Amino acid sequence: MSHFTTFKATGPGAKLALVALGAVAGVLGVATAGAAGTDSDVPSVVVKYSDRNLSTDIGVKDLYAQIVRAAKQVCPEATIRDLNLQRQVNQCRDQAIARAIAKVGNSQLAALYATHSRNS
């Protein structure tokens, strides 16, 4: 069974993410999703995955990589050398990844995320 999860940027870096979202649409087979209502100004990316893929280590690692790429799309690099802005971008990415991992609800994926979080 196929699933998808939507990654949304939040926090101070979310407005920055809006600027670059259009430029990254369609990259790596990831589709952009338009949000409605109060989330209409928050960029988001949909990542499709399958429960069957999450039954293998390779599938879990692949989904984690897709989640990280999606977070980088909705929270793009700061183009100026502004440490405060870069900190906001990093916080935006961290929050997007954490929410996505929780939304998927897979223990292997959560363990991989915990390992990467400790090492960064």
C-alpha cells in the first residue's frame, strides 16, 4: 500500500522557504502540494512511500534520504552569509524532519533519525 506524507516548513525560516519552493518543484520525483486555508502561505512537499519499502533497511534509509531532501526543499539554504538566518533554516529543517518521522510512525525510521540526530 502506498502512502504519502506532507512536509511543511514552520518557524521563522518558513517565509524564506517560500522563495525557492517553485524552483525545486518536481526534483527527484517529489511533487509540491498546495496547501489550503491557513496553511496557504506555508510551503510543503509530498513524499510518497510504501509500507513494503519500510520492511527493509535499504527502504528505510531511502525514505529517510527523501525526507531530508524534502526538508531541504521547503527550508532552502540561506543565500547570504547571515548566521542568524542559517540557524533559522537549520531549525526549520530539523522541525520538518522530526514531524515527518513522527507522521510516518515507523520504529526503524525513528531509530535511524535518532542516530542521525545524535551525530549532527
